[in-house]
Amino acid sequence: MAKQIKRFSKIALIIGLSITLMAMYLATPLAKSANLTDREVRITDSRLGATSVEYDFLATGQASDILCIKVTFCDEATIGGSCTAPDNMDTTGATTTNTSAWNNISSTYWAIELNATTANSVIASTTQGSEQLGSAGSFVIGGLTNSNATQTYFAWIQTYSDGSCSTPVDEGVVAFAILSGVTVSATVAETLTVKVNASSCDAFLTAGTNATSATTSITFGTISANGFYNSCQRMDIGTNAATGYNARIHKTQQLTSAGSDVIEDGDCDGACGTSTAAVWQTTVDSASGFGYCMKDRDQNGAQVADVNWIDKFCGSAVGDQYFKTISNAATGSETFMQSGSATTTNRAWIGYRLNVPGNQMAGTYTTVIIYTVTPKY
């Protein structure tokens, strides 16, 4: 009887030791990854099918070294569950080239393992010593192609302490939505502002007699032979046309009297015409005629139309003041102000000059000046 009791005591001891060992084993924590906190993914372009998209992953991990990061894109949030790739999402062109958005870990040492990259999974590893994601760490995967379905998807982020991605450190899930872009449209109306202003010539045409102009008329009054008579207007032009505007000038006829006598256009001091500017400072019979000069006030509308107006304009020294004559037909009209792009208001003076010879027939001479301003859209 004593032997039997002793035998049962040994069995009980063995069973007891087994239970104790099993309890100790079960009580020992298994290697398990911790949760990433403050997780977020920022996408440079959330539109359907967008290409070359960057996914910027931000999270706080525990203070553990990592050598491998795996990101898996799925249609469900539970890590380790069934994972269906987002429709037509493509990660095979993944890169780590955006260095500016990485934080705590350096993109310089991390590269995509192309042989481990599938249509919805990306693995990045480092050939440098291990690093820590730490607090507010981030890494960027670029070169991705978005899904072509409007839906919310999930990215499983898993970090590992070894380059083969077998020993987990941290993990977490972030959500992102693929959307249709919102098209915004607005039409800005075409604008053109043109204003003819009465203006004095006194500040810049000092040779001769200056007459007062109006917005719709140039009146020289009663004039004598062999003398300069001047009158000025100011043109204000602005437009939002993409390639600017052209302002042209012509007159309906030469200055003509009721008796059909005319004041010839002349050629200034012998060299100007409708398309050629030249000096005009002589009042003799051979230098008679009707013409104009230009002077920019704001912007450079006149100078763009004719480079002579840069330093040979109305307001330069008398010996350098250039003039042109005015065509009698719309087909021969000349550009007197111009812009090659949309512009705020260009302002320029146009100075008219008249000189008649000693044998000019008496009478009242008239013509009509026509300004044509056209924007270029």
C-alpha cells in the first residue's frame, strides 16, 4: 500500500511540474508589434487614377530600431485579414525620392525592394544602420497610381527590426479616400477701356503756338503761314486680352476746304511719312504739312508701337522731336500705341502739329481723325 501511494505521489509531482511549466510558458509574453499612434497619410493627389502620387505616412512609434517598413493597401482595415487590393491601384513604380518630407528616418538610406513590391504592397528597407521612427516620424512613398474607384481604402503600416521583415516592431492602419476631382470654372469677361482726353501741349511742345484741344476735336483756330501750331490729346487704353491690343490712326481725308483746296501732308523736314518718324523743326514752305508725335505717360504703349518714341518723342529736345504724317485711308492706318500682353491702363500723349506754306489758299480746312483700338484675345 505504501508503494502504491509513493507511485501516485510521483505521478502527481510530474503532472504538477507540467502544469507549472505550461503556466510559465503561457504567462511569458510573445513577440508582438506595438500600435503606431497619431497615424495619418497625406496624399498629393486623391483623384481617380492619378499617377505619380506621393503618399506621406506620419506616425509615432516606440523607441525601437527598424530596418524594414511594409505598407499594404487594402479595402479593409484589419491587419492580417483578407486584403483585396484597391481597384487598379499600382505600386510597382514606387520610389522614395522625395527626401524633404521624411522625418526622423533618412530617405537617403532607404530604398524600395522592387522584387517584393506587388500591385498593392510596398516594402522599403535600409542598407544603413537601423533607425527609429520615434515621435512624429514620417516617410514618403511616391510614384504610385491611385485606384480608379471612388471609395475609402486602408493602408496597413508595419515596421520590423530586421531587413527581411520578419520581426515586427510597430503596426497601424490609416484610411484614405479616392475621389473625383471637383472642376471649378469661371469666365472672366473680356475688357477694353479706351478714353480720349483733352490735354495741353505746354509741357512738351514748346516750339510754336499751342491750341487747346477737346475730347472730340482739335481746333487750331485762325493760323498764319510758316509757323507751328500744336494741339494735344491723351489716350488711355487698357485691356485684359492675353496678347494685348493695337491702337491705329488714320484720317478720312487730307485737310480740305469747302473749295476743295488741301493742306498737303508734307514730309516734316524731308524724311517723315506715315510709317517713318523724323525730326520736324523747320517752318519754311517746303516743311509744311500736318503730322503727329507721341509721348508715353504711363507704361510704354507708344514705345512698343514705334521705338523712335523712346528717345525721339514729343517731349525731347526740339532738335530731336520726331513726327509722322497720318494716312488718309483705313487700309493704310498706322499703329500708334500697342501692347503685347494684358495691361493696366497705358497712357500716352499724341501731339498734332500743323504748318502751312505762304501760298496756302484761305478757307477753313477739316478732316476727321479716326482712332481704332482692337484687343487681341
